[in-house]
Amino acid sequence: MAKAVLRKGAEVTDAPPDAGPGSGREFREAITRLVTDAPARAILLPTLAASWLDTPIGPMLAIAGESDLHLLEFAERIALPREIERLRAKAGPIAFRASPMLARVEAALTTYFGGMPFPADLPLKGLGSAFEREVWDELARIPAGQTRSYGEVARHLGRPAAVRAVARANGANPIALLVPCHRVIGADGALTGYGGKLWRKTWLLRHEREMAARETVAKP
């Protein structure tokens, strides 16, 4: 059901949903059912903790272990069911519950949407290949308020011919915002595809430019 809802959502125009309590409800409910469909082995293994975190631009699903964050995604992301299944297979069962790590992530999001940078000490553990993790580490070095093209990211990695591979790794990033794949744009400056929807990418880049401008003014 979750997959069907997300496929249907992918056909909807890439524009902000109507504000209100019902906004994104179908996505949220479908993904909640997918996450809570835990296998029988869940009673034998430690569970990853999951929570919905509300933001000014829509709900985000966060999944964390005891000491690190595995996933942070917007509800409508079409790849979310696949990411959940992959995480469950590699890291163990998932359950909606409170956890200190998720509380830290929620506080970090409040800080960020309030106009301040994310804390630098949040431990992240996105599951990916060695190359994907290398790309994600490079994305994390892009300062807020700035952007890079896929080609620039590839050159910074010392792999100028790997532009398409960088684009694929960028799209596979499971930790939105904290690993800022939204700061990567096309070589011509166009805001290319973003799993969290292009209107959010536009919003985030504007938010970060304003944040960076305030920090510049505040410096002596």
C-alpha cells in the first residue's frame, strides 16, 4: 500500500501541498504501516527507533540506532519504502518509539529551521557503498548558502569522469538535510531532481542563503 501511494504521488505536480492538518497524511499513514510491519525476529533483536518529525516543509521520517542516525527523509520520497526495507535487512527491525538519538535529531531540526546551522556532532550512519559514503562526506563539506554542481563534486573527489556516479550517489543519500544533497545543482545552475521535491529544494536553498547572510552580518 505504501508503495502504491508513493507511485501515485510521483505523478502529482512538483508543487507545495496545501497547508493544513491533512497535508501529506496519506504518505505518512502508508509509511507508518510499512515500518510497523515488523518481522517475527523483532522480539529477539534490538530494534531501531523510528519517529515522525514535523517541519515547516512537511513531516520527515527519522530512524536511528542507539548512537547514530540511519535515515531522515520526507514522507513523499518515492524511494522511501525501498530504503526502509534495505535498512531493516541490514540493520535490524524497526519500531516507532522514543529514543535519545531521535530527540537529538528533533532538536537539530528545530535549530536548523529556526535559522541556525546544524550541530556538528550528530553521528550519521547512512548505509551505502564505499563510493556513496565518499560522496556523502563531500556533500557534508558544502557550506550552507552555497551550491556545487555534480561535476564540481566529482572533481573535489579527484574523479572528474565520475559525474554520473556522483549523481547516482547523491540521489541515494538516505539522510536528507544533514547530508545536504539539496546543495547539488546542474552544471548550468538549474535545480535538478530532488527526491524531497523541487519546491523543497528551492525553499531550503533560499533558507540557507538567508541564514548565511545573517551570519556574515553578525561577524565583527
